[in-house]
Amino acid sequence: MKTQAVLVAALAAAPSALAHTVWTNFYVDGTSQGDGVAVRMRKDPAKASFPIESYGSDDMACNVDGTTGVSRVQSVKDGSTLTFETRSWPDDPSKPALDPGHKGPCAFYMKKVSSAVDDKGTGNGWFKLYDQGYDANSDSWCTDTLIANKGRISIKIPQNLAGGYYLARPEILALHNATNGDGQFYTGCGQIFVDSKGDLGPESTVSIPGYVKAGDPSVMFNIYNNKNTDYKVPGPAVAKLVSGGSAKAGASSGQATQTEGLRPAGCILENANWCGKEVASYTDEKGCWASGEDCWTQAKACWASAPPTGGKGCEIWQDKCTNINDNCKAKNFNGPPNKDKDLTPDKTKIDVGSVQGSALEVVGGNAAAPVSSSEAPKATSAAAESKPASSIAAVEVEPTSSAAAEPSSQAPSSQVAAPSPSSSVAEQPKPSATEKPNSKGHTKPTFTVTQGPQATPAACPRGYKCVTQLHTEVEVVTKYQTVEVEVKRRAGVHARRHRQL
């Protein structure tokens, strides 16, 4: 008699830092702009990596707290490559970017705005530059590609895009619990200024929130029981860019020069969007202690403004303050030490590698031959379903278009159940499944496979107390293996240190 093993996926109460993820920083042509610089993310470190809870909420645009901009805006040259990085631990890039069980599509959107700092990001004006779902050739999802690329996704900004301020929005949709109506979105926004004299813009745009709603097939897709090649990425098709498209879509006109979000004059150290400025020079004891006090006041402000990516810059600033105090105690009243020295660490550089989204380049609004670039994955959005299979996730360009933009109406707000964090089991199975209701009326699949994979040991991150229980039940005819992983989580605390005089 054939023996079968039944795996019951009990994936509840996993630590958020292990299971989830947050967009933390971005690179311009391979150069990091700094952790948290010009990035809108959730401010609460304990919940920074949590998914969006409601598809109809304003959080869908730029994440929780994302309707309020940060003070910095990063300049991006015409045709540059943007690389966004996601982390499960916002302040520790050495940790895995995303739990491998969180399988699903990725996308990248932009929105032209009058002010990258003041615009809330919500509403119409968003257009898609790239999406990727399931790749049958490699039997992988976009999230698999992202994990293999150290949590990074790279997008080439279309050359001759209309210059000015934009919000740049990477997106992940994890489908591991989508059968219960809980497809999990992870997003954030980078604030950028595109330095370009072009006039290209999207032929049409969509509203966020509004481009996806609870109950849509794209957020309810069962990746374990369905044919993954049938999956369609949510949202519109990859944008078609046309001359003057931004104006037709109701976006702001092009801005020639960046005037907001620049690095403040006199800034000698950055920590995310905070900048420290040199203290006053001194030649006596009173001036020495006064400058030390000013230094510590700035240190306090640094820690108060530090995002979930942490306060590495604040620690450097505290060392400066300590040095001033030590000189005051030693009666060395000629300072401050290393006056006006820029203490900001050198920017990290990476090899961008393959570019997921590649755009055609044009000159003066007239279509030109495409520039050679690495091949992008095929577009798989639901809106692009009618396109030929040979189309790729590249922006299409037309020299002119008489069609005015038709912004989609915003979908009514619809609340979905708060997500339940989950931890992955070693290599997700792909067998058939039967649905069994739980005590809350939701269903979870019970998978039947010829060999039950072993449970992945739950790595217990700092700040969490973990308990692992393994139960195995064996019957004469059929072998049942039940794996339950229980992780008790306590709220994380974002450490902030401030030394008193």
C-alpha cells in the first residue's frame, strides 16, 4: 500500500522582522543615497515591515505614514537606473530581504507631482514602468528573483521623461495566504527629481488606492492549487509614454531646476533625512561648554527623527559631542575639533546587475531606436492580458497621441482582515489541496505530497522569545506529519541613545 505524508502548514505568530519586509533605501546608478534618505516608510520600528492592511486605504500609495513626505529629495539624471532595496530588518541589511515563503509578483510605479515633499501620493496620476509575476521557464516568482538579488529591484527611468518631481513606488504582493483573502502588499515611496529636458509622460494613469480591491483574482490567487502561469499581476499594463503625456494625464508641468529637498547648506553629517551642522567655534571655557550643549541638542534631534533604518549617523554625531566635552574637561578651549569636517560615511556602491524594467529611449518626443539593455521579464498584468506573448515589461513610446487620459475612478474603501504573520516551511509544496474551515470561518489548505518537507527551524531574532514545538502522529495505513511553529512575539523597541552631560 502506498504511504503518503500529509503536511499541515501551521504558520502563525512568526516574528514580523523574519516574515515581512520594508523598502529602506535606493541607489542611483549603483550609488546608495543612504539608509532612509528621501524614502517614505512606516515610522514605528516594531511595525515597519508589516504589510498594508486595507487595499482601499491611503496607505496603499506610499505605506502607513506615507502621506507625509520627508525633507529630502534625491536628484536622478535623465535615463538613470534606480535600484530599490527591501529588508526584513530595516537597520540590518545582512539579514534576509524577505522570507522565501512570501511568493508573488513585483511592480514599479511613478507619479509626477508638483512637490515630492508635500504631495500625499494618493489619488490619480500613477503609471506603471514594470511588473513581473510568475516565470514558467525558471519556475519562480518575482520575489524569488528579488531575494536572489539581495532584496533589490532595478528600474531604468525612461530617457526623455518629463523633468521634475516624482514619487517612485516599488511594490511586492505576497500570495502565500491569498486564499484567505490576505494577499499582502509591501510598498513605500522614494522622493526624486528627474533632471531631464524631455516631455514624455504616460498616456493614461490610475489611482492608488483604487487600482486593486479586495476580492480581485490577483489578490485571491492560490499559488499552491492553481496553475501559476495563469496568474495576472494586479493593476494596469506597463505604461505607454507619449510626447506631452504628463500634461494629458493631468500631471504638473515639467520643472527645470530642483529647488526642494536639497542637502542643507552646512550639513556635515546625515542620518536618513536629518543633517547635523557644525557648532560654533570657541576660544574659552564658556564657549566650549556651550558648543558641547549645542552638539548634544542636535544629537537628541537626530535620534528623535531616526526612521526604522536606525541611527548609525546619530552614533557618529554623539562621538563628536563626546570629543568636545573631553576637550572642555581637559581645558583645551580651541575648537571644535576637526571643524567643518564632513563626517558622513562614503556612499555604498553596488553592481546593479540585470535591470528588471528597461525603457525605450526617444529624442525630443520622436521615437528613436531602442538602446541595448538586458532583456526585461514579460509583462503579466491583468490589464496587459490581450497583448502578444512576446511583449516585455518595457515602456512603450509613441511620438504623439490625441487620446486624452482617462483616469480610473477610485474604488470604494474596502477593509480586509488584518494580516497574520507567517513563517515559511522549507520549500513550499505545489500539490493539490483541500480547504478546511478554521474557527474563524477562514480556510487553510491541507496539502498532500509524497514526501513531507521538514520544518525550517525558526530563527529567533533579537527582541523575541521563541518556542518551537514538533508533533508527529503515525497511523497504520496513512502517515500524518503535523508541523506547528509557535513564536511568541513582544513589541520591538527602537533603541535610541542619548548621553547626558
